[in-house]
Amino acid sequence: EFLEQHKTMFIADISPMPVVIRNTFALPDLKKSPFSVLLIYDKKLANRIKPKENSDNIILVLLKDKKVTDIKVIHNIQEAF
């Protein structure tokens, strides 16, 4: 409900994942997810939105009319709102 209430989507970068692992384990698990997941297969696209710092933080990509307006790195969900 959280994602829908906040008009957000979960995006997963699966570009570095080996195809066998992706197809055998990751995709079947993602299909069982109770929410939609947008998958990034393209390394070039994934690199465009990755932060320069290597972290496990949340990357928030803001869109307006299907165009990226801002990319923020946040440490917790409270920073998003």
C-alpha cells in the first residue's frame, strides 16, 4: 500500500546479474512480489541513476511528465517526504 499511496514504484537494477541466476531465481521471486517492480536490464541506464557514492541508501528518482527532474540519495524514508 505504501508505494501506491505515495505514487511510487520500486525499481531494481538487475543488469549486473548473470542471466542464469536472473532467470532461475530473481525473476520468479520478483513475480511473486505483492507490488509491481520495474526492472533495469541495461547497464548504461543503471549507471545514469546510480549515485557516485557506493551505498545501500535509497535512490529517489523524481519524474514529471515521464522526464527525470531530480535524483536524490536518501538514507531513510522520512527524507523522501
